[in-house]
Amino acid sequence: MTTDQPAALTRTLPAPRSAPVQAAVPGPDRAPRSGFLAKAFGITAVLSAAGSGLGLLRDLLLARYFGASQGTDAFLVAWTVPETAAPLLIEDAMSFLMVPAFALALVLREEDPDAPDPVRHLVRATLPWLLLALSGLALVAALGAPQLVELLAPGLPDPRLAVVCTRITAITVLPFGVAGYLAAALRAHHGFTAPAAIYVVYNLGILALLFGFHGLLGVRSAALGVAFGSLLMAGLLVGPFLRRLRAGQTGRGRRGRNALVLMPLALLPVAAFTLTRQSQVFVERYLGSALPPGTISHLNYAAKVSQLAMTAGILICTVTFPLVARALAAGDLTAARDRVEKDLGQAAAVVLLGTAFLMACAPSVVSLLFQRGAFGPQDTAATAAVIRVYSFGLPAQALTGVMIRPYFSLRPVVRRAGDPRAEDGGRRLLDWYPLAAMLLGLGVTVAVGLLATPRFGALGLAAGNAAGITTTSVLLLRGLVLRGIPLRLPRVLGGHVRLVVTAAGATALGAAAAGLAADPLFSTLLGGLTVVLAFGVVGTGLGAREVRGPVLAAARALGRGPLRRTSPGPRRPGAPLAALSSVADPTGSAGEALDPPTVADEGKFPDGQ
């Protein structure tokens, strides 16, 4: 495969149900078999939920100890450093670059097991330079803290505390980058447990210092906890990474056709996109600094709660991304297309369910979580209102995360030594398409924020965020097709329309139910249960495949009747094994690593799975 020429691949797409990418090649790094995705998703979901829960506890302690004040505003300005570094160096940019790179190295390892190990070659060629660059960035961030604070929040009455906290949090740049690199390598090797646990140890480090030293150091204890937690993240991954690296082949000899060539310029559009995406936070901090004290804190608490729903959707593509990257590395765009379409639908369903819950139950959720200590009823009302506006952009946030992964996988940071470089300037310009889409979305964010903030305050900032990311998401959907992944847009968009209508109905019913109870806990439970039930009933009635399949499976498990065959029975002529295995696994996870179903396969069963 020529990674510099993704568009050319569309002229020679593999036929549907072609030979699986990894099935014929033995070895420990072959694509996972049936049931692996479900287990990997379960482990990732549990550990990510634990990390998110600890992060929520961290925010609860911040609210309890410091409320929404100038001190928390100062810390949250300093929090911009790890908040920017985390997506750039852990989940987004580093993952976009290194998961496809390690996936290509693993494909080359399997093609020629006796050659020198491409994975070790990749590590030797990239890790030393990465450590040097990260150390320099951390030093620059620490030395430039006063200028950074002035740029981010010029309206702060006393920036000195923000400068101190920023210098402390600048330490995170180095361990974040190391953690992101090691996590990408482990996920490409189908190792998900340790990478999923990094936010558990990260938040434990923050909580330890925040709980133990908040009285002595004030909000500085939170900044020190961030730095300490980042060191724990990197330390957790070193052992599993070294074990994977030592388990690889140790062939010696000629360079051969499986050698890798670095393409450092591929880093630029990825980094530019990620930084521009994070600039939405900068816009909020900048405009929010001129609003009454506590506004930035309200925005932060609202964003943290809202993003829990988005994170659940992103977990799906976190697990499947290495499979998409391997399919693209081997030139199988049909398998990649099938997987991306499923990810878009499943992520949308999960996020819209969470969005419906937040819109219906925002006041009771915020009251239940935050209203204690220095966080009063007015803070609850302001934060709940921002959550509801933020929620309009959550589906677009999740879908952007799903789409950008395969987009950048088509031109990873390394290529095969024998592949020619593309000279087509138009194709190279497509590398920058996500940045252009993000810049247009950021322009919408700024315009809406400037127009709406004077009248609506924090709600105007949240509306700008939602409008901007939605614009970007729509543009990226078209960009995937231009890039060479032949998405069936009518099929994708039709499914999303059904899910949006489902979420709207569930929100209305959930809000009505939540209003029946005055106690925050009972209101949240009643509203949440109503949202879940309404989402399942309405989605099933509308024929949303991502809802109907799990609902029918749950009904079978509860013994409500033979709604579908519980056993695939004998294999029918022309029915692929992957399609039959998906009957037993309504999530659509089982078996897709080896044999993703085609459109024809998915239409053979009532729920479309």
C-alpha cells in the first residue's frame, strides 16, 4: 500500500468479503478473534468509567473546597496546559499518528517474520526525538507562564496565582507525551487494559494531594496533584510496553522491503488540527474572563459533566481504531468503511442517549453532584443551564472524534520503504482538510460567542461551542469521502436522523418525569429511567438499528418471547460466519476484527446487525 496516495486506492477497492487482512498470518499480533472487541470494550469502559468517576470526585472536591471563585478561576486557567496537552499528546494527535504507524509496522512484521523487527525500528527512530521535543515544550511552557496567562485570561484581577499554577502544570507535557506514545503502541498490539487505566492513576494522584494539602497550599495543591498524576500515568505503561517490545521478532539481516521510512511532515496537519480544536476552550476562557467571577468555573463544571456522555461514545472507536488502522495499512478500504459506519452509528446512539439524559435532568444532576459547601443554588442553576446548551454539541463532538481517526490513518507518520512519494498537490492538500474544517468551526464559535455573550453570558459561549463543532462535524463527514473512504452517506445520515428523533422524544418524556420529584436523587433516577425506557421504545419503533438490536437482545435475555432466533443454527449458503456471529452478539462487536459484515450481510436479519 502507498500511504501517500490514499485517493488512488479507491480505484482498486477490494471486493466485499475479501480475504481477511490478518487471518492467514500466525503470530501473537494478528487481528483479534471473535469476542475480543466486546471484552476489550468492557475492560476499557469499566476503567474509563472509574477514571471519569474519580475525575468527577476531583471536581466535587474543588467545588467543595474552593467553590466558584477567583482561586478556582486561576487554577482553571493553569488547567489549560494539561487540558491542551492531554488531547494533543495522549488521546488525539499522538494516537492519530502512532496507532497507524504501529499498525503498519505490525502488518510488515507479519508479512516478513524473518526480517528485522519493524516495531523496534519504529521505536528507535521516533522515541528519542519525542522525548527531546517534549522536554523543550515543557520548559517553554514553564518559562512563558506569565505571557500565557495574560493571553488566555487577560481579565483576571490578580494573575500571580494563575502563573504559579501554570508553571507547576507545565511539568505534565513530558509525561503526558510519553503516556500517549506508549498507549498508542499498546493499543496497536491489542493491549487495552493498561492504557484504559491511566486516568485512574492520574486522578488518584490529584485526589491524594488535593485531599491532603488543600488546607495548607490552597488551590496550588490541585496543580501539584496534576503534575504528580501525570508521572503516575507514564509509569504505569512502561512495564507493559517493554514486555510487548521484547516479545517481538528478533530477525537480523538486510533492510528489506519491510523497512519503514519516517514522514515527519505528517505531524503538522495532525498537530494543527488538534490545537485548533482545543482553541474552543481558549475562546471560552478568553471571553469568560471578562464576565462575572465564577463564570469560567461554571463553564468548566458544565463541560466536565457534559463530556461524560461524549466519552462513552468515544470509547467505541478507541477500541476499534487499531482495527481500522490495520485494515487501511493493508489497503482494505471496504473493511475500514464498514467499521467506520458502525462506529458512527453506535457512537451517535450512546452520545444521544446521554444527551437526552443531561437535557432532561441537568438541574437535579448538578444539585446532586455539586451543591454543597461553597457551591450554592445560584451556581447550580447557572451550571445546569450551560449543560443544556452544551449538550446540543455533544453528538458532533463524538462524531468528530470517530471520523478524524480513519482520516489521518490514511497518511501515517511512516511509510513502507518501497512506496513512492505522492506528487499530487491536490492529494497532499487533503491532509489539511480537517484543519480547514476546524478553522471554519472555530470561526463560527467566535462569531456566535461575540454576538451572544454580551446578552446571554455563559450560555452564549456554550452556544458558540455547540454551533462551531457541529459545523466541523458536517464538513468532516464529507471529507472522509474525499479522502478515499467510500462512506454510504444516505445510509449514515438516515440512521442519525432516526437517532436524533429518538433522543428528542426521550428528552421530553424524561424532563416531564424528572419534574415530578423535588429531591435531586429521586428526580435524577426517575428522569434517567424514563429517558432510557423512552429511548429504547421510540428507537425500536423508528427502526434505529443501533437501538433495536440491543433492545431485542435484552428482551430475549429477560424471556419476553422468541423475538429472534437465539442460535444461529446451521450456516446458510452464502451467509458469512461474521454475520452469524453478530446474531449472538447484538452489539456488532464479535468477529469484526477478522470478517466485517457487508451491507448484504447486515440486511439478512431483522435488527440489521
